[in-house]
Amino acid sequence: MIQPARKFVAYYRVSTAKQGQSGLGLEAQQESVRRFVKDRGGRLIAPPFVEVETGKRNDRPQLEQALKRCRATGATLIVAKLDRLSRNAAFLLTLRDSGVDFVAVDLPEANTMTVGVMAVVAQHEREAISKRTKEALAAAKARGTKLGGLRSGAPDISKYQRQGVAAAQAKAAGRLQDVADDLRGLRDEGLSLNAIARALNAREIITARGGQWTATAVRRALARL
């Protein structure tokens, strides 16, 4: 009995809109995918999904659509280059948790465990960069360095400050979701802000900054829910 050809859905990523329009970088990805699929007797069953990614975007609508198509058809997701995406935790976690079989042309041995490890490493690197940035700013401030404005040839410290603030905000938002059920439950019991703070501390639940809860912290957290 002849086995049906393995089905693939292709997902490509380009860094800028200009690359997406011109095909720069895309054609090489497409050729490597076509060659890989042909060598394995497979077939591409859908138009390719192309993500135009700029900066550090974490939303990947084209990836979601590609995964949806794979789930609907039983196809395997194929990407040309997993190594280019190995520092993007959002991509790796989406891939890991999708429930879809996948293959990368440049790393065909990669699997769910592989991308899970990559995601952990990517997140660790991001946190390490954020920590080093904060430490560098603190050291500069301790030396009396004026952080506002730029000297000729000096690095743009404000950029790293903005990145640090954004990272802290994202961490706080994620931490809030971790304690949201506790906060809502205690609030619905009709407890005062002070009583809620005491209850959270009794449960050894810490704030986003790793400290003890106070009535003010509870009020702010409830306002953000």
C-alpha cells in the first residue's frame, strides 16, 4: 500500500516590511524548504505564512494561523531557520505548546524538548540583560554620572532605561496574574485592604518586587485587575 505524502505547512519570518515586499531573505528560506520537502517525498499543502517582524514583537498572528492550519489538516509545520529564532522565547513557547508536529530545515533534529530548553535559555538571557542594565545604571549613578542627555560618543543609556522599565512592567503584569485569584477571593469575602494584605502575607505570597503586602499595594493591585 502506497503511503500518502507527508503534508507540510510553511512558516517564514522576515525582519522588516521592506524585506517582505522585496523577497530579500525570503527566497532563500523558501528554496531551502522546497528542497527539504521534496527530498522527503512530502508536499506543501497551503500558501506560506509569512511573518513580518520588527523589533522585539511577541505577537505572531501568522504563526498562529499556520499552527491553526496544521491542526486542521494534520500537517507538519516547517520553518527554514530555527536558529534565527532561538532567542525569541515567545516563538519557542508558542511552538512548544501548539500540539503541532514541526521541523526546522537547519535543525531537523529539534523537537518539543529542544525548543523548551531554548525557551528557557532565551528567557534567562533576557533577564540577565535586564539585570546587567540595572546594575550598570546603578553603578553609573553611584559614580555621580549624569544619566540624562548624551555625551559625544556615549551610549544612549535612556534606551536601556526604557527597556528596563518595559521589562519591569511586563514582569509586574505577569506576577499580578499569578495572584489574581487570591486577591479576588479575599476581596469578595469583604475584607479590608489591611486584612487582605495580612492574609496574603500569611499565605507567604510576595509582591512583584518580592516584598510584603501593604494596604497600598493591595489597593493598587486590585485597581489593575
